[in-house]
Amino acid sequence: MSLIKRAYSELYSGKDFGYEDKITYSGRFNDYNGNIKKRGNEIEVNMSKTWRGIDKEIRLGLIQALLNKLFNTKKETINIDLYNKFLKNVHIAVPKTKLEPVLVNSFDRVNDKYFYGMIEMPNLVFGQRSIAKLGSYEYGSDTISISQIFREAPAELLDHIMYHEMLHKKHKFYTKGGRSYHHVGKFKKEEKKFENNEEIEQQLKKFLAGKRVKRWFGF
């Protein structure tokens, strides 16, 4: 039995699979990422190459989590739990080879001030020059990515975004009913502890508004 068919059968007990299925391992994903696609009668799961050597039961959980998204269900299984635990702890083994100096300085400032220096440094990179997506934390590759617009921004604005993403690394995520939740109550409560948070939020809005004007006029 294929891994996708087994994942489906255990997730939706009693339902016939009835699909052609395919798994591919690709180098175009970041570590431990994956997606699922359904075209007609075919279900295809694409995973990063780093999944090849991972225990089958954990990969099964990944596929079941993807099936939940595909079919908009909220099933819970032991394998999904295994997958979530793996994802929360894989950062320990991920190599830290991408360290932008500007972001390293920001990380160190925030870590010392708000986390007593206790957050392990992840990979730190600048992403695309985006106004919509200011930052992100990716669990699988243990990477904080910050929009290029903050490369020369005031330090307090960069640190504000860095703080938000470091909270994601600290709190990870909460799963319930087959869904993952990232901005839970304790996250939001701690987010407000950033010094002069409301004032910085207003500065950030003005900063982003200026970037939108420049983009509109092609500057």
C-alpha cells in the first residue's frame, strides 16, 4: 500500500481511496516543507529532499496533515501528532549557515533585551522586498526571513519585526482539530511587551505608507 493511500485510509476510516497517487521529493522546497495537489483523479504530494531519510510514520503524519488541508477536515491522528512534535524540534539539527549581519545584530539586541539571551540563533535572511509580508519564521529550516524593506529601516522597526518572529520560534504552534494555530493568547500577550509597542506600531504604519507611495510612483 502506498504511503498516501495508507495516510488516507487511516485518516478517513471506511472511505474508499479511489485516487491515483504520486509522491515526489524535490530540491526546490526549503527543508522539511511540502505541499499537496489534486488534479482530477490524481493526488500528488511533493516533499523536500530532506524528508527522504525521515521515519515513515512521521512522513505519514505530514501527508495526513496535508490531506486535512486538501479536504478541509479536522482529523487528529497519532501520526499527525508525531509530525508536529518532529517539526517543533527539528530546528536543533538544522545547520545555521545563513546569517545576514544586519539581522544578526537585530537578533542579538532583541534576544538580550527580551529573552535573556536564551533564544538559539536561527538562520537569518532577507526575503523579498515585500510590504505585505514583513517577516516569517519557518520551522523546518529554522529560518527567520525579514522583508528587504527593513534593510535600511530604523533599528527599532527592524527589531519590532524580529521580536514578532522570535516569538514564533519560542512559542512554536498549537494544534487542535487537525489545524495549527500560531497566534495564540500567550503569543499575543507577550507581543504587547515590546517597549513602546503602540508608538512603534504607528511608526511602522507610516514607514509602510511611505514605501507604498514610492512603489506607486516607481521610486
